[in-house]
Amino acid sequence: MTRVIHTGDTHIGYSQYHSPVRRQDFLDAFEAVVDDAVDDGVDAVVHAGDLFHDRRPELRDLMGTISVLRRLDDAGIPFLAVVGNHESTRGGQWLDLFERLGLATRLGDEPVVVGDTAFYGLDHVPVSRRDDLEYAFADHDAEYAALVAHGLFEPFGYADWDTETVLTESDVAFDAMLLGDNHTPDTAEVADTWVTYPGSTERASASEREGRGYNLVTFDADAAGGDDRVEIRRRALDTRPFVFVEVELREGEGESRVRERVREYDLTDAVVHVEITGEGEPVTPAAVEEFATEEGALVPRVADRRDVETDGEVDVSFADPEDAVRERLDEMSLSTVARDVESAVRSDTVPDANVRGTVKRRVEERLDEEEELGAFDPAGSDSEPVDSEAETVGSDAETGDSDDGDTDDSDNNGEPEAGSDPEEPADDGAASTDGQVSMEDYL
């Protein structure tokens, strides 16, 4: 029997709502998973990608992650993982660095056997490159086999990857596919194989209303009745509370009614989302957010969904004025390269003097490789999408890494790239003036 914790989409380093407390929450959630693994004495922790929120995690996020992984290593529990789309780089991966430190194993087409189960890995692959995949995996002699992969697989929402094709074309008969990328936990059976998502360990979007958690997967060759089986059980994590307050204002009702509704909830240290609809009086979102803060909220967000004297819907959070800009950008069919350029131009961490060099380098990186040329195509064309998650910022879809109308979530859509160095040189040199080198060059 082999018992493993299956987790993923931890998104360490994500400063959600630009809050340092929320940033720590994501690391704390990952640490809680490891605590459970050590306390429960599982055989391995399997991570299905997006360990980090950004391909350039900051030093504090790296050091925090290493500290957590060392605890797992001290307990003799292997950490098996694949690379997700958020953390993927053109060169070496952070997962490779952890492997060199003896803290992780990067899964691939060779089996990694734990107990009586062989684990294989499939990193995130852009849609434009999947037709060339052969799903060729080396043989094994274990009782079970599991494929750990990152992507949006059928039959789950917003899927763009044919699960049955993976299973039927693979050289190995898999008993389970342990997946990451979709933040909504779910399990299904495809071609006699269990396929499951554990969901994210922290709410990366307000659309992720259900509690967070992970899977405990048991591969049991001695199951009751003598039948081989794979058992998948969901376990909950105690994470930061999110409070959702819906207020429908009748004619004549206004801010005082909103306050009454907010008072009905315990807002202590919570992320609070207030949504206003109806026919009532105008409401000042900033005043409601201030009131929610006084009531104990960590982060207050107010969205007035009512039509006013504009051509469209108003949904602006005054806690983060840039939300309106990001929302407008998401209405545009920008290519991946265009989003890279936009994020560089507006980034707080790229000095004005370095903007031109940063933009030039990012475009040249795409041009250097023929397979990256699809990144110049507008989003929604037949080329590679901006992100593997079918919906990006501004979507209300409940999908993998989906982002709701908050427009503050995931994949650097208009946000400064975490880990960008203010001292980054304008040219394409490997080192900055203080002697620092990139992870790719280091590896």
C-alpha cells in the first residue's frame, strides 16, 4: 500500500490584493500540507505544479519554501513534483534547483517508485505544442502507476486537453492521473483510470468560494475483497476566511442598508467581498470598505454591480485603483507578448530607465525560438492562449486558476512580476551590476 498527499497550485509568493499578509497565507497553506504529511506519516507528497505564483519568485519566497521542504526531507518523506505554467521558465526550473539541494524530485518519463507505485510526470505544455507529444514513458514493475500532470483536462470545466488521448496513447497503463491547474477540486473516471484535481491550497480568486484542501490518495493492492483499488479522499485546510456579502438595495435604500448587511457577518481578519445590486441610492465603495475595515476585515472589497450613467457596469475597488485598468485590459484580445510588454511598462519594480531594455529583451526571447511565435497572436486565436487557464482576469468562471471580477488574481495580468529586480540591467546580460545572476544562468 502507498499513501500520498496530492496537492498543487500553492502559488507561493502571490501578494493577493497587494497584501503582505495574504502573501504569507499562501506559504502558510503549503506549510500546513507538509505538517499534515509529517504528522500522518505519508509515503510522499505529490505536487502537481504551480508551486510558485510567478516564474521569478522573490528570495523570501524561495527561502520560505526551502525551509518547508527541509522539514519534509528531515521526516524522510519525498517531495515529487512537476512544473506548472505560472512558474515555468525557458531555461532551468526552480524545481531543478530544489532537486540539486536534495529536497525534491522532478517527475518525468522515467518512473519514480514509492512503495508499490510508480510515479511519472508531465509538465505544463502549451496547447500549440501538444500535437507533438508522444506520451512515451519508460516501463516499470510496480503494482500501480500514476501520472502527475499540470493542465486543464477533460472532463472538467474549461478543459483544453483530451484526457483519453493521454491515457490511450501512453506507453504505461496509469491507474490514476493526479492533476494540477484547475483550482476546483473534482474527481472522475476516464478510460478506467481515476482522474482528480485537489484544488488550490489558498483562494487565488474570489470565485473560489468553497473551502480549500488537498487529496489523500491510497494505492492499495490488498483492498477489502481482494480487488485492487485507488482511493481518493479530500482533506480540508484551515485557511484565511473569505466573507461574501450580497446586498440588494430597494428604492430609497443606500449606504446605511449596506452597513446593516455587513454587520450581520463576522469579518475578523477576513477577506470581505461586498456586492451591491438593486435599485437603491448611490453608494460610495470607499466608505463601505472603510467601515468593513473598522469591523475587523483584513481586506475589504466592494463591487457596485448596478447600472449608472455610463455605458456599462461599474465594478471598481477603491482599495486597488488599478483594478479598473486591469479589467479594461482583459476586455482586449492582447497577445502573450503584448501582456508582457504592458506589465513591463506599468511595473513598479522596473525603473523607467530599464523599461525599454526590459521590453526589448522579452520580445527578443519570444523571437529567438520558433515555437514562441504563436505568442504574438491575439488571445482567442488558434495559437497558444495567454495562460493554460482558459479564463484569465475578469472572468467569473470557476475554472483552473480562474479569476473573477476582482481582476487582482493570477498570472501577472497587468501586475508587476514578482521577483523582478529594480536593478535589472537594460541589456540582455547575465548579471547585474551587483554580481547577481539569474536562476537560469546559475543552473
